[in-house]
Amino acid sequence: MTTVSAVDRWHPSPYAISKAARIIQSGGLVAFPTETVYGLGADALNAEAVKKIYIAKGRPSDNPLIVHVNSILLFKAIVQVNDTALALAKKFWPGPLTLVLPADDIIPSVTRGGLRTAAIRMPDNPVALELIACAGTPIAAPSANLSGRPSPTDADTVLHDMNGRIDMILDGGSTELGIESTVIDVSDPSRILLLRPGGLAAELIEKVTGIKLEIPDELSKKKSPGTHYRHYAPKVPVKIWRKGEPFPSGSGEVAFMGIDDPKGSVLSEPIKYVRKIIFTSTANYAHGLFAGFRKFENENISSIVVQWPDDITGLGAGLRDRILRAAGIER
Ligand code: TXA
Ligand code: MG
């Protein structure tokens, strides 16, 4: 059975945290909140524990996990940190930035999906940071959803996907950002690769490094196996609507999410859109996207239409990426 413990995000109860930490130390699985989405955690240095994450999620074993740390000291102890990576960590951590660097042998191969590098981040959430501190080990944690499904932004969604598959869920309320961290490969500081746009805008990273992030070509894409799989997919088809264009065709009852109400746009055929969420900003849209997918798929509709975000600054690039992959389109 999976235990759920409510914790105050700002003042997490030491009792719940120490119970969760003991589970991590003894090789079990605990889901916990971060500022992006909920993570499904295990001791990153315990290969047997990490294997359980792949099983619980149904995740392909070549898709590496992010290792969560609570200090720069721990960061330096598990990967080979260069000056650029250190400057980025000091500027943006705790926060939604994941740094891929050459791994030390202490990180088991299973945590790295067999790669020589490892992905590290320091989450900006007191529950997550306390858990890592109390467990006394870095925590490997992918998003706490079944593989391929939209990432969970609250504990109920984690329970829905993971009930009976994991030991404990720390319920610290809804996550702030709603989409996952930005992942960059900074192994070679003269060529920084943007492996996954996300919670930290590329332009903010570029300001610190002084160089443009490179979008990986097909070859280097292989370095981030996770980007090949269909992701974030609700149970009903996702279609994309661009403002000013005809509403995508499809029969039946449709749900809509976006910033502009499509009412009045040229409709390609009579449609009935029965549910809608209109967001107030790109950040608000990113915050609600996955939760919206989860809500609508249970409401007996035939498809979910999402607006293509015009703005690619801030969270816009990450939002576009999640939309493309939910719709089954490779970026
Ligand atoms: O915000 C987040 O990043 C959340 C929270 C829980 O921290 N975690 C998360 O983990 O989104 P996950 O496993 O769903 O996504 C990790 C991504 C995958 O695309 C994976 O392929 C990539 O990071 N990744 C991990 N290690 C890597 C490595 N060594 N080289 C390249 N890509 C890596
Ligand atoms: Mg994920």
C-alpha cells in the first residue's frame, strides 16, 4: 500500500520527512513535490532501489533519471563540475535547471540509463530539500507519472498513477511551475546543448554563459534518450490550434485550453466545444497544461484542442515542447 502524508510546503513536519527518509535509505520509493512537478524518488546511489523506479513507472531502462541534490558540495561529489556549470548552479539553484555532466563512478549505471553522464538539479522546494538532507544521499527522481502520461502537479494525480506501486507520497500541495526543469548538457562549456526546454528560460541561461544554447541535432539527441519517447499524452487525442487559423477539425465534443478564446475564429466544421480553460498568461498556461489534460480526459470528450503559444520567451519554449509531444509530434 501507498501511504500519503500531508506536509506543509514551507514547514514540513520532521516526522513525515524522517519517515520518508528512512524509506529512501532502506531502498524504497517516495514521491515528493518539487517546484516543477512531483518526483518519484529513490536513493540515487543504490542501483537496486533505482531499478524499482523504472518498474513502478514502466519506464524504458535507457531513459536516464535526474539526480536531486541539496548542496553544491554534494553536486561536486558526484559529477565532474566545470566553471560554467558551477556558475549556473550558483545563479539558478535551487531552481528548475538540470545540468548534464560527466558522472563519477559513485553514480550507478542504472541511474544514468547506461550513459557516462548524469543529470543533476537542486529543486526549489523545502520538502524536497529536507528529504534529501534527512536521507543523507542524492535522490534520483523522474516525474512521478506512469511512463508516457502527463506529469503530476499534485499528490492526487501521483496516487492515481502510483497507488500500490510505491511506498509513500509526501503531499505538499500543487507545484508552482507545472512543467519540468530545463535540461542542458554542459559537459563541454564551449557548446552547451539544450536537451529539454522547461521551467528556466533559455535566454536567462544565455545571459550567464554569454553563448547561445545549441539545439541538439539528431546525433546529440541520442544523448538524451527521453526525448524520443511519446510523452505527456492524455487518453484522448490532442490537437493544436493557432490563433487566427481555422479551429482543427474533429467531430464530437471538444475541450479547449489556451490564452485566447477561439470563439469567433473560423470554424472548419460545426464543433461543439463543451469545456474550456482560458489562461491569463504563458506561465499560467504552463502551470495548468498537465492538470488540464488529466481533468479533461475523464470528461467524456473526443479531443483536447490546445492553443499554440505565440510567445517563446519565459516558459513559452517549454510549453511548446510539451504540447508537440502530447500531440505526438517530434520536435
Ligand atoms: O523538473 C524536473 O526535471 C522533474 C522533477 C521531478 O525534478 N523531473 C523530470 O524527470 O522531469 P524525467 O525523468 O521525467 O525527465 C528527465 C529528463 C529526460 O528527458 C532524460 O532523458 C533527461 O532528463 N536526462 C537524464 N539524464 C540525462 C543524461 N545523462 N544525459 C542526457 N539527458 C538526460
Ligand atoms: Mg517525465
